[in-house]
Amino acid sequence: MSKTYNPKNRKRQKVHGFLVRQKTKAGQNVIRRRRQKGRAKLAV
């Protein structure tokens, strides 16, 4: 059986990146909530 997690930086950015979050209203809400919570990392 092969490993299920094969990290790739490009894929990671394309799926969870900041710009991707900003594209949708829901994604913007995610960023907003993380800002309010005081997260050091807002996205990836």
C-alpha cells in the first residue's frame, strides 16, 4: 500500500492558499474568522 499523503507545495497553495480563499465569499469569511481569532497563519 502506498502512502496517502504526498506533499506538493503547488497543490497545497492551489487548494488552501490565501488567494484561493479570497476568491469566494465563504473563503473571505474563513480569513476574517482567523483574523478575529488571532491566528499567526491565515492561510497555509
